[in-house]
Amino acid sequence: MNAKQAVAARLLQLCDQKNLAINGLANQSGVSPSTVYSMLNEKSQNPGVASIKKICDGLEISLREFFDCDLFDDLEQEIK
């Protein structure tokens, strides 16, 4: 799993835990649904920390809590 995939999986995991749809997450976080969907799309570029921070604020969690997950252990290095 690479970093983009881990972020996408974590977003879906948090939505499931909070019983939120993707659009609900976007609205609650103050980011556009297209931003959230692009973070879930494997063809997108790396999600920005600012967007992740807004999502964390909307979910009322810290960045540390977002990344404190097994999904981020042993990430593969992305080759460009």
C-alpha cells in the first residue's frame, strides 16, 4: 500500500466509524466534495496536508489521530 491508498482507506474508515457519507464529510469539513473524491481516487496527486487538516477539524480529531492507524505502517515508497 502506498501513501495515497492509505489516506483514501483511512478516510473511508473514518466515514464508516462516524456514519458519514463522502458528501457529509465534505460538508462537515468545509471542503468541496470533489476534493474529498479526488483524495479517494487513486489517479489523483498526493492529498495536501491542508486538506487533511480541514477534514480532521471537521471530524474533530487531530492529525496525530488521523495518522495513528495501522494503515500507515510499512508504506511502500512511491516510484515516479
